[in-house]
Amino acid sequence: MTFAELVEPLKLVEEHGNLRVEVSRLTDDSRFVKQGSVFVAVKGGRVDGHAFIGNAISAGASALVVQDRGSPGLGAIAASGRAVPTVRVEDSRRALGLLASRLSHEPSSRLSLIGVTGTNGKTTVTYLCKAILEAGGRRVGIIGTVGYQIGSEWLAASYTTPGAVELQALLARMVDAGLDTAIMEVSSHALALDRTVGCEFDLAVYTNLTQDHLDFHADMEDYFQAKMRLFTGLTMAGKKSRPKRAIVNADDARGHHVCGATPVPVWTYSIQKQSDIRAEDISLSLAGTRFTAVTPVGKFPVEAKLVGEHNVYNILAAIGVGLQEGLSPDAIRGGIAAVENVSGRFERVHAGQNFTVLVDYAHTEDALVRLLTTAQSLKAGRVITVFGCGGDRDRGKRPRMGRAAARLSDVVFLTSDNPRTEDPMTIMRQAEAGIHEALDPSRVRYEMIADRRLAIEAAIGEAKAGDMVLIAGKGHEDYQIIGTNRVHFDDREVARAAIQKLVH
């Protein structure tokens, strides 16, 4: 493909040099530039890609896409003595997504692309959707927090939603592997940073919105508007003829705003009110969940191995996806029943003990409340909670999580969770402030143990027959980030070892 062909969809402000040069790769990171590369200079929050134009030229860049006409980095073109073809655009970040899609032959136009966004529930909804669609004969790939799956191949996730170049390459690999559907967790960061530009979504799902990521977003409204980009973008012209649709949680406080601002037909789902898809006769236990699904195609019984009211919502969202994708109730029911568990989501750890140990990714106030409310409704004994708050992340949620833990637990172990470059004790004291606000000393006991391994061991050592130990925050993660170092740490492994030491 020539550079001229690649940039054809862009609105060019300026162009210089011979655009008919052949190009074969695309990057916004000068460290990955090779002969044949197009380097896109993106202005980031911390780093301006224009400052690395010289590095890109030295590495053999065949062409450049820039945004900032006055950047000193552009002087590197003249200084290099090479006639490097260059175009200038108004927004190089958006251009990156469009170019990545075009270079990968617009893979989303050859897939049914389903996007799931919301603070909590994205991962579980995507896994339920995958199981349902596969029960209906579809071949499905996943892009999300736990990893990227293409057929039988699993790839480690760099982000929940990867950067534009990696994202389009993943979608292209799915097409090449013969998949017909891709289900993607779409993060607010990805939407705000235009990583999904160039993706033609067919169906968008909204789960909920609660406080998180305010280290990145200015406030909750900014966070919400980032999420809304997935829905307002459904009207954008694409190559697929099928109508676009959305599925929205009507019980979420902002659900009606999503419905009102979404320019395509919307199905709602609910437990509490009338909606297109709702659950009746809900029965919850540690063994699983049962309810009657009321849908536009009629009622049918649902049985799932997933536990808790929050998973009823996740299942309803997935039912909506299955129906919109044309699957029968039998296929939908079969897919739901096939999901044993989702990695790090209310995942049970059992090694012969007479109490329950669960590991969950809950790392926001809302997720922790949902987790602990479920535990309180199902417990036979005490609820013992281990939790921490991530460093270099939204500080405002720390006391809120502390309040939730103190209000809904019988014993609390406050510990570290990826402190990163912050002092672990500072983080813990901020969460502890919330614990003190809600703590009833006559009913609830808490301890602060900075070492997460010791905190988990203490919680398991505390447990007696019938108790429920909840280890919250990290879920599927198999690492702990301390300073700038990433070390192996898996809550499930630590819990299992502690149980085995206790019972053997």
C-alpha cells in the first residue's frame, strides 16, 4: 500500500513530499519504527510524539503523520537530509485509529463487533456473551481485562482495551483465524484516548457507572461522557448494512441518560422495573443462580453457576446480546449454564477447608458493596474481608471502599494492592479513615497488615467453619506492582497455600 492510499480517508491540512512511497507498518512509538513504517506523532498527556520525529527518521521511517505545525521536532525532517513524505492533520490521535484500521484492511467490517462498557461487570458480560454465541455456533474472539483470545490462543492483555494499532491488528488476526464475532471490553480510557476510532461496532452494552478512574477523568461527568462515546458513535457510517443496537441497564442511575442520548434502537434490562429484558422469581445461593427471564421473545428459565445479584444483571445483559444476535432461548440458556466461573470474579478457592474462600476483582466502592452484599445474603458464619486500594489511582474512592468494608463485613483486613509509587501506609490510612466512619467496634474488628500475603494468611487463619473469606481487589491478576517493579503475586495461589498449610 502506498502512503497516499493509506491516508486517503483523512482530511489533510498539509502534505509534503512524494506520497506514493510504499508503506507496510504503522506506529506511534519511535522505538518500533523500521523501514516501511509510518510514524504518527501523537500529543499525549505526558509525552509529545512530535519530540521523537528525529528518532523515527533515524530509525528509517518511510513517512510521517503530524499534528503540530510549530513543533521543534519537525526540524528533524530538514536536518535529516531525507525527503520524508509528511502529512499534517488536525488530530493525529484520531488519525492513528483510522490509519490502523485501513492498514489492517478494516477488520471490524468483517466481524460482528460487540462493545461492552461500564465500571463493573464488563469482563463477566463478555465471557457470558462468548459462551452464548458459541452455543449458537458462532466463532468468537475476546479483547478484555483478563486477556485477548483468538481461537485457542491466549495473549496477555496490555490494557483492557489496547492501543489503536494493536487493537486493529488483533481484530485482523481474528478475521484471519476464521472468527465471525469479536467481543470487546471498552474502557473509558480507550474511548477518551480514541483507541477505538476505526472500529465499526454493531452492538454496544452499558452495564453501570460508579466512581472510578478519577485520577484520569476530571470528574464523574467527564467519566460518563467518555463512556457515551461508544453509544453516540453507533451512527457513524460504516461498511456493514446491519442496523446498530444498544443494550442498557435501566436500573443504573445514568441508564436513562444513556438511552436518551443513544441515536439507535435501545433494549433495556432490569431487576427493579419494567424493561425489555428483566428477571423474575430470582433464587440465589452459593451453588448458583436461578430466575425467569422475561424477554421480547417470551419467558424462559435461566440457571447459572455464577453467584450473586450482580451476576443476574450481567446475565440479563448477555441475554440481550444473544437475542439481538439472533440466537434462540435454548442456545442462550445453554451458553449461560456452560460458564463455570470467570477468572478472578467471585472465584472460589477450595483445598479441603470447611469455610468458603472467594477471590474477586472488586476494586471500586460499588463493586465491593455488591460483593459484600452478596456474601452477607449467602453466609452461614462471618464475612471476613481482605482489601486494599491501588496506588497512583483514584484517591477519592479509598475512604469509600473503607466504609463499605466496615459496614458489610464482620472482620476486615486492610492491606496493599499494587501500591505502585505511593507509600503503602499512606494509601491504607486513607482507606482507614472510611473504616473509622462506618465501624461499629462492638460488631466489627479490623486490622491493618501492609504485606498482602500476610493479610491473606491472617484472614484464612481467622476463619472458622461456615465463614466466608473474601479477598478483593486483584482478582485474576498474577502480579503486585511495588514502586516500578512488577513481581509475581496471585491471590488464589497465596490463599490456596494458606489453606493447605492450615488443613494438612
